Amino acid sequence: MTETQVVTTETTERLRRLGLMMIGSLLVEFLLGMANTFWLDTPDSGSGWSGSTPMWLVMVHIVWGALLLLLGIWILIVARKGKSRTWLNQGAFGFLGILIAFAAGNSFMSDVSSDAASFVMSVGLAIAVFFYSFGLFKKDEA
């Protein structure tokens, strides 16, 4: 391997820290989602945007989800610059999980009677946690 193909220890450690930050942030997002399940009052059907209370709780969940998207992009950028194939792959699939959960959340708020959308949010979270966790344990390769 030439010098430009080697993933540096600094890059590996930075990506591990970002991966741990992502997993912790995903768990916070999960807890915010559970809080919404317990304390958010939504209409029986129709849009959740019109009658959900307390709305601040839903907004915190949404903003935290948007920050997860940004962190996912950041991980992909660092992996690309650092030439880390492991984190490019794991980060891409983890980011896909976040996108799935985000889209399902939007679908749920459009039709709060959709239990399937709520389930798909949890599936997206599980996908993201799996791949970001796997990135922590997989040997990094250029």
C-alpha cells in the first residue's frame, strides 16, 4: 500500500468518535420518540401537524433527527477524505437507515393513524444503529 492509500490512525480514531457520537445520538432520538409515544396527543386520524400537543416535544424529536442527518453526512465526508472504505460503507448504510426513519416520521405526521409508519421509523433506527455499531468493530481498510 502506498502512503496515500493508508487510513491514518488519526482518521480511524476520529471516525470511531463520530460513530460513537452517532450511536449515542440515535439512542437519544429513540428516547425522544418514546417520549412522544407516551405524552404526545395526536388526533385520531389525519395530520398530526394540526392538533398535536405538546408540539415542542415533536419539534425537538424532528430537529434532533435533522441533526442526525447532518452528522451522518459529516461521517461520510470524513470517511471519504480519510479514504476509509469501512466507514464509507457502514456510514452509507447507516445514513440510509436514518433517511428511512426520517421519511417514515414525515409519513406518520401526515397520517397519524399509520402504525406502519411508526414501525418503519423503528426499523430505520435499527438499521442505522446496526451499521454504525458494526463500523466500530470492523477493521478499517483503504
